Amino acid sequence: MTALLTLDHVTAGFVSDIDILQDVSLEVAEGGITGLIGLNGAGKSTIMRTICGFLKPRSGRIFYGGDDITGIAPHSVIRRGIWYIPQESSLYPQMTVSDNLSLPLHHLRRSGTLSRGEVNRRLDEATTRFPVLKTKWSAHAGDLSGGQQKLVEFAKAFVIRPRLCLIDEPSIGLSPKVAAEIYDCIDSFVSDAMTVLLVDHNVRRVVRTAHHVYVLSLGQITASGSPADFAGDLHEQVKGWLGIEF
């Protein structure tokens, strides 16, 4: 598959002279799910923030759809069709579920990207794709459970229809049942012609879901491969990739 997103020898950090990412190169193939695994503090979320424009690389380049997007502003990243589902909630807690989903669509409508009819159609489709939200449509987002809020986050990505969706730790803190629903959503995104870059602490689930997996350790890519390359004793493999003892 053709690479939609490429990080080419990217080095980045939040503090001068302290690099969290060190010469990171990876590719996200269009139309698939690319997984990124590693211990806490390895730099997984930093990669996401760097792609989104919240952090400018000190060296290296980021290419998206063949264009150099290194260091461009976050709002420009969104306009190019890149959407970020963060680990923490990005919902407006005092707004209803309906308003949280409508707000980004109305931005697209004002920009001339969507018609009023298309906005309404996408909102209707969201209640079909996420039926549990139908009964919460007028509830304040802040009153929802953690699992319900996460579903709203995914519903927001569903109505936006980005070309590339960055998903950061989607199952953390969720019950197994809700986590399974979230991963069903991720699979459905690919069916909806989205490309996904997925970060999750659940290594086995990422390996089962992704088409290609990268391992990040102390800000460096230490291994990569297809799910078939990750066959066998995953526990022992991960120890070797990360250079640690459990």
C-alpha cells in the first residue's frame, strides 16, 4: 500500500536540548491501520502531537499525501483531513452530545465544504452507527460515563470523515465490553475509507488489529513488521524489542 503519512528522521522534544523523539522514521499506509506500541514515556503521544502540529520537529520532515507538512499549524493540519482522538476527553462538558457532534460540522459548512443537508445526514448516520448515543443525544457530555464519552469522541471522527485519524490510547480505563466496541469502531473506520495510526497500551490488541506495527522505545523505533512477524511468544518478543526485563 502507498504511504499516506511519512515521518522521515524526525527528532523532537518539548524542552531545549532534550529530545523525546530521536531520528524517528515510519510510514502509515493509506487505507490501513498502523499500530505504534511502547512503554509509557516512550514518546508515542509525542509522535501524535508532532504530526498534529502541536510540536515542531528540531530536525527531519513530515510528509502527508506527498506534501511537506512539517511544523504547520494545528488548524491547517485539520483542514488537510487529519483528525486526532486524544487519550483525554476533548469534549465540551457543558454542551450536549448533539452540539459536540454538530460543532465541527458547522465549521465545515461555513467553510463551504458541506451543505446543510449533508450535515443533517451525517448526524443521522451517527445515531445509527452509535445507537447508544441516541438516548443521550440531549445529555451534557460531562454527565456521560467515560465509555460513553469515548464513543462520542469516535462519533465525532465518524461525522468529520477525515482522511487520516490518529487514535491515542482508546481503550485505557474502559471496561472490556466498551473497549471491544471501540475496536469495532476502529475497524469500521477503515471500511469508511479512513486511514488510522493507532497507539494503545494493549499490545496484543494492537497487533491483532493493525496491518503494520512499529515498536517505540526511549524515543526510537526498535522494531517493525506485519502481524505475521509478531507471531509466537509476544511477551518474549516485546521484552526483546524494548530491551527490558519484566
